[in-house]
Amino acid sequence: MAARTKSSKDRPSYRCTECGWTTAKWLGRCPECQAWGTVEEYGGAPAVRTTAAGPVSTAAVPIGQVDGRQATARSTGVDELDRVLGGGLVPGAVVLIAGEPGVGKSTLLLDVAAKAASADHPTLYVTGEESASQVRLRADRIGALHDHLYLAAETDLSAVLGHLDAVKPSLLILDSVQTVASPEIDGAPGGMAQVREVAGALIRASKERGMATLLVGHVTKDGAIAGPRLLEHLVDVVLHFEGDRHARLRLVRGVKNRYGATDEVGCFELHDEGIVGLADPSGLFLTRRAEPVPGTCLTVTLEGRRPLVAEVQALTVDSQIPSPRRTTSGLETSRVSMMLAVLEQRGRISALGKRDIYSATVGGVRLSEPAADLAVALALASAASDTPLPKNLVAIGEVGLAGEVRRVTGVQRRLAEAHRLGFTHALVPTDPGKVPAGMRVVEVADVGEALRVLPRTRRGSGTPAAAE
């Protein structure tokens, strides 16, 4: 007698308890969320289904007849955040803002909640990480109190949706999306299945009500947004909140924006009374001195579209160990090492290889773009020769391994910002374009030409010629 073949209803299927991924066979590791031991048998294999055409909710119309006034942005009350968002919050938009713990996300959003609230546009702030009294204490400290700002401490998705029916807010702030869970979905709060369900429900509510929503997201130890990658695809705007917790500067950088550019950056300063926007943050990155100091050089970096004047500092001392130290702060170690090699080989400065070298930026700014290479090289050469660079000088340009100084983007914007702050001299790559009136711009083709701004040094050493 032939063996009976199991039907599709008899065959078991397996599902990941973390993210809900299903499969017809058991696996030790879920391919979706990479979790081990979470794939379990839960019943028969799902039947193949097809979806028939049904009635449409809204008839399709020519795009020229769509009313675009409904997507007009409304200001958040914080100019720097409006800059990154592209003018403000669009009704129905969902914004995901992520950052490391303690960087100031909750402080900024509580300030936004109070400034955006009005009688016609109430705001609902839902906290899942703190109690309502803790948020009230922060609001007292930063002055974020308003009669039309409503506060709720909830971790249940159904309760959050109930608050939306009661308050009918124009702006919802959820801190954070990883702390809210749906009772209808298996898994702990913060799991992939829960985050996907919570975000999906709030996105649907935002689109149906025309309500702007700000979601706070956690990050992993690598700095990526925690949860499924689908979350970033579903939302309209993704913002990253960056900054060193030991520095005052905070940057809000746009990663995705359906309503504006993604190369804008908002600058904020964090202090005891809260967080405030910086319309002109260049002063944070400069040290005002009456006389120039050896080992310092100024450059102009671009954060998004915004030019910022920053200071690079370098210090060289005799090494007490066989392997000299190389310490950096705010600069990429690999770029500094490349500049040391170029100076030694192309600039004939041999004293750098046997000395401890320390390089840093001022004010907590991080310089990662190649346009700061020339400033780093000049700061190192100035520190090695113990001779200061000329006063009111900025250096802009990328340095190659052959010693050439390459062109970078936005040279004219960088020079205009330096001229606005009172700098009168600049070292730039060849063909910089139109330069500001009254500013002396020197074009350099390689490192050797750039080093001529330093007083004459003895060839092959880092000591001034006067010491001979």
C-alpha cells in the first residue's frame, strides 16, 4: 500500500518569535533578524492566497488637480530644526529622530512640543521611558510649559491611540517607539515585530488625521537605528542627533527627507537651561587670541550646506618611548597619519617621525571631510618648527599622497564665511573661482608651496633657521 502523502494543511510551518518571519522548515537562526533559537513551529503552512480587485477609496485624478495646500509646512518654533526639516512639519508627516542616550533628544522635542502648541494646534507628548512627573520637572527647568501641551505616560499602543481620540492633537511626540508595545503581537517591547506594528499603526493614524508625528528611536552600539530597516523606509523623514556628550555642540543631520533637502544640518548648544539653536555656531570652534600660537591653523568645513570656521591644533614633543604616540581628537586618525607621511616625504620635515604628536579640534566639532587636510598639514608643520602661522589665515584643500593640493566643493561659500568673520588671507587650491573683495587668496598647487607661509626652516629638520 502506497504511503499517504501529507497535504499542505498537515505540514508544519515555523515562525520567528522576535520578528514574525515565517518559513516552511526549521532554522536555528532567523535570516530576517539574525536571532538564534527564535524559530518555532506554530501550525500548518499558510495557504497561498490571491487578492481580488475591490472598490477604491479615492478616485485617481491628474496630478495637476491635486490640492498641494494640504502639505504646507508649519513651523515647529525652533528655527534650526525647521532648517533641517525643510521649513517645518507637514501635516501627516512622520519624522524619526535617533541618537545616542543623553545627547539631548528628549530635551529638544519637549521644547518643540511647547513652542508648537497653541489653541488651534494642541500637542500630545507621550513618554514611555519616564514618568509624567519626571517630564514635568524637565519642562520646568527648560521653560517648556503650555496650556495646550498634553502629557501622557503610556507603553500600550491601544492607550496611545485612545489619547489621540481624546486630545485630537496636531502634533504627536512619542518617546520612544521602542518602549510601546501592542498586546496583539507576540514579543517583548522593542522587538522587531513590535516596533513594526507600533510604527505602522501610528503612521496610519498620522495620515488619516493629518497629524504630524515625531518618533524617538534608539540606536545600536554601532550608531545605526535599532529595529527593522523597514522602519526607516516607512517614515517620511529620518534625522540623526549627533554630538559628544562632553561638548556643548549638538548637530541634527537629515538622512532622509521627502519634503526637503538631505544635506542640511541644524546646530544646537546644550546647557543647563535646555537646548538652544545656533544660527552662527562658528564662534564655538575658534579660540580668540591677541597673537598667533604655533601649531594652530584655521579651516572652513561644510556641514551640509552650512560653512563653519573651525580650528585645528597640533602639538609635538620629544617621545620617551620607542614607539611615538599619535593621539587625535575630533580628527580622523588615518587622515592625520597620511598628512604626517606627506610632510615627511614631500615637505622634507623629518623630525615628525620621532616625536609624540597630538592633534585636536576646538569646541567638539568633528572634521571628517578631506577639505581640512591642508589645515592639518600646516598645523603639524607649524608645531614641528615651533613657528606660528600668519594671523587671520585660513587653509582649505585636500592633500594627496603625491603632495598635491586638490580642489574641494564649495570653495566660494567657504571663503565668503571666512571673510564675514574677519579673516583676510586664505590658502586654497588652484582655480577657486570668484573670491570676496578685500580678501587675499593665495593659490597653492602642492604642500611645498603651502609651507612657504611659514618662516624659513632648516631643510630636513623641524627647527627654525634662526636657531642655526
